[in-house]
Amino acid sequence: MGIGDQPKGTSGRVKATPRDVQEKAQRAGQARERAVEEERKARLRAQAEEQKARETFDRDFEV
């Protein structure tokens, strides 16, 4: 076998090290945190818009 040749039966894929796995999990966790934060902001925005619409309606129709 020459230098750099893969033995038969291996895919040539390098096995992930524990550090690789940890970094991937950390990135996934950060992405999840960002998604939760974006969802929270969107919910607050929707509540603010609804409140504004309610106040406009009340003012326009003097409920």
C-alpha cells in the first residue's frame, strides 16, 4: 500500500473527535437559542401590533 492509500473497506471519512462532536453540539445549542429568541421577539412584536390595533379601534369607535 502506498502512502496515503486507504485500506479496503474504509470510506475515507475521518472519524469525528470528541472535540468535533462538542463543537457541533455547541453550535446547535446556539442556533436553538437564537431561534427561541427570534420567536420571543416575534411574539412580542405581534402583541404590540395587536395592542396598537385595539387602541386605534377603541379611539376610532369610542368603545
